[in-house]
Amino acid sequence: MIVWLNGTHRAGKTTTSSLVQQLIPDSRVFDAEKVGEMLMTITPGLPETDNFQHWPPWRQLVVETARRVLDYTGGTLVIPMTVLVEQYWREISTGLAQHAIPVRHFVLHADEDTLRGRIEGEHRVPSAFRLKYLEPYADAARTWLHAEAEVIDTTHLSPAQAAAQIVLRATGESSGA
């Protein structure tokens, strides 16, 4: 099984994924961003883009890597990865379904003021890259994303509380948290 944690920057995906992994036996965290980072090292580079998710090989390699890791290890993969383009989510989820890999898709959500505050409080100079994804996230949430996933509102939850909710929903078992 895959537990996919979607949502925009600073919603809590990375921290929560680590906690979910600790609560689900025989699970591993797979950071699909590393696939994009690997593609960015190809020289000469792939066609220029502001987001490696626009490269079709990224989406295909995420599916193939997840499939191969699960074939090798079994268990559960926890994937903390923002995917805001519906077509890209369809490609990934369809690819996983073709390999009979069940996916529990969660969106870690927080209201815009909370997200902006988290981003702005992160560094002395707020990340323009992260801030620019607030509007695309809001658009995706409104048009398709929240309908495609189970929404966990992290506005007032700790990462441990969010992880406990995800584990309960994904496995039907209480984490004891």
C-alpha cells in the first residue's frame, strides 16, 4: 500500500510522513522529490522548467520506483509529495493502479494565513518559491484535490495528531498516540 501525503509547502508533509512511518509496521518513507533531483543532474539538462514534475519521466519514474520498492520490500510506502496538477496525479495514480498498488491519498491542509505564517516564519527571508505555490494549491483544493483525497486539516493539529489520524484512516488501527 501507499500512503500519499499531498498538500502545499509547510502543511506538514515531511514531519508527518516520518511519524506515520513510525506508526505503521513494515513501512518506509519514499521522498519522490529525490527522483526529480536526480533528473535535474542529467547533462546536458532536460528541457528547462520551473518544476521537475512537468517532465513526464518524473511521473513515470515515481510509479516505477514505488512499484519496484514495494515488490522488493512489501509493506507500505509513505510518500510526502505535493502534486497540484490534476493530470499529473491521474498519471501517477493510474500507473500505480495498473500495478494493483492501493493508494490512500491524504491532503494535509491548513488555511492560507497559517501556511503563509509558517513559510514566512521559516527563514529570515521567506521562500518566494514556497509562497508562489499558495495560490495553485488553493486552486487545486477548490477544483479537484480535496475531492480526490481525505483531507486532514493541520491548521490546529500537531504533526503527531495528524499522523495518528492518517494511520487510523489508512489502516483502521489506532496508533496509540
